[in-house]
Amino acid sequence: MNDLAPLLTPEGRALLDEVRDTDPAHELAVATRLRRDHPADLVSAALGQARLRQRAVAKFGVEDAARMFFTPNGVEQSTRRSVAAYRAERLRAAGVGSVADLCCGIGGDAIALARAGIRVLAVDRDPQTAAAARANAEALELSDLIEVREADVTEVDTSGYDAVFVDPARRSSKRGRIFDPEAYSPPLSWAVRAALGASRAAALKIAPGIPHEAVPAEAEAEWISDGGDVKEAVLWFGTAPGTIRATLLPGPRTLVSRGIPDPEVRPVGRYLYEPDGAVVRSHLVAEVAETLDGGLIDPTIAYVTTDTLTPTPYATAYEITDRLPFNVKKLKALLREREVGVLTVKKRGSAVEPEELRRKALPKPHGTAAVTVFLTRVAGAPTMLLGHPVR
């Protein structure tokens, strides 16, 4: 499965088409049948690639995923198509015509850049990953805009390109997810130097949990969510140094920091707003609270409360029906009384795991009613707020 070359042959491509929709539960039977006419290694590689393509649909869509080639790490670490397209459009709008895509992986970002009309040098030092990127450029008919090079990114001359895009590896086989930016491969400090040397602009893809104090003064920092899930943070160079923004996809909808102070703490009102994760990560809850004329339920908790309903794309509104001190027995009795059959548990500022509370408070459904429970703190006290989303 790690060697793509056999899959790129006519026999390999025909086999990929044949196993495309194989149900994982039926793989053994399919493999047994196909090995009568094809080499066992090729059959295993084709079935493995089919599994990866099925997983990749969530990021690349059905049409692209069915044509592309993946490695296990490539599926896991590649950028979602909608996010890559948004980033590529920002670079195109900035007048960028060529990009050196360093640590290109299987080519997800290079594909988005090329589709935006940008010429790309895609570089990765891993032979199989570079081979997948090259195969993907060919499969999607973008080879005229994408040059794939197997090399160490720290040794690549990027002076002939308008912009640099760097996506450092943030996982390792031994340590798993890496949280220290200087332990990225290559380190964030190297990526920043590469960005500062770009002729027009640069973008560095980083983990959304990066501390704000680690953002260089020369950079604009943007946190991006897609469908409510925070996907990444991007450090932009050559744009608006010092700017902090949260961008929500689809849209895009962008909220920019105005440097306003934290909102006041006030009693829980009729409505509770849960800001989008990109808003929370970018520390822009105050900006959302100001647009809602709301306050916080606790100085350390990113929930905004108001007595009036104001639609906003940057937070989900819930109507609060009950406020209880944290007490599982009382919650269980209330859920039984209300004939609750669907319980959604959210938490901020609580050590209790949602699944644990769900299991204890609603061991079996009592009816068809639906309730959302927020495990949180109100003015420092452990509290349960009950309500439902405002439609």
C-alpha cells in the first residue's frame, strides 16, 4: 500500500476501479476472488487505497477522492478542500501568481492553489508522499501548474516565487501530536524566516491551539472553522501585521479583532450563546458579546448571555429554561419528569465528561423530548444550564 507505482499501471488502475465501492466488511471475500487473477500484493494495495479514498471523501468530496491517491498519513493530515480553497483565494486576491508549497503532503493545498490559477512548486522529502502528490496532480489534470519535487524543504530556493506556503509536520510516529511549535518539522522559527523572505506574501499553517504570545509581531493570525469545527490557524505575512481574525466556513464570514475589553459578567439571562470555536481560539468573544449587547456568565468561561435574541453567524443561540447547581440526581429526576429521550451535553469549565453525565442522568430514554445541558460555572459555582437551540 505504501508503493503507488503498481497502482498507476493499467492493471492497477483497472483494479482500483473494480474495488472502488468495496464494503470493508466484504474485503476478505473480494480479495480472495481477485487474487485468482491478480498478484496478491497488488490486490492488497488496491483495497487499501480504496479504504483511504473512502475516508478521504469527507475532506475532498466524492469526485476528487475517487481519482486521487493517498497515504494513511496523507488522509489524516491533509487540509480539507474548503479550507484550502479559501486560503488559495486569499493568496490569489493578493496578486500572488506562484507559490512554493513546502511540506506539500499528498498535494491538497497545491491542488487548491492550482485551481485558483496559481503556479505551484510542491515540495516534500518523503518519497511516497511526493509520489502521491505527483499522481494527484496528474489525476486531476493539473500537472501544467504543479511541479512536484522530492527534497528537503530547508534546501529549496524559493526566490523565484511570489509567495511561500508552509505546512510543517505536527505529528510524529513516536510522540503523536506535537504541541511545541519549535518541535514542528521544520520548526516554526524556520518557517517564519522562510515567510519573511517571500517576495509578496506567505502563509504558515499551524495548530489552532498555538498560544497567542507565540504569534510573531510581523504576522496576521487567523483561526478557521468549517461547519463549526476548528480546523487550523494560519499566520499570514505581507497582509496586515498584528491583525487577529476568526473566519467561519462556509461563507466565508470573518470577524476581526477591535481590541475591545472583556465583557462584563452578568446573571444568566433568557438566552445563552455558544461562540464558534474559531471565535474562542482567536480570543474574539468580546467582539461577539458587543454585537449581542451581552455579558459573560463567568469571567473565565466563553459563554455569552442576554435577555434578547439577536441572530449572529458567530455563535449558536440557546434558550435557557432551567438553572441548577451541579447535582446528577436532581438532573435525572428533572429529565424523567420532562420525558426526555434525547440529551445533548456540552461543557466549558467542568471536569465532568459529557458521556459520563449522559450515562448517569439518562440511562434510558423517558420520552421524545430533547434537552441540551451545559456543564459550566456561573460566577465561579459549578452549574447546569438546561435549554434548547433556537431555530
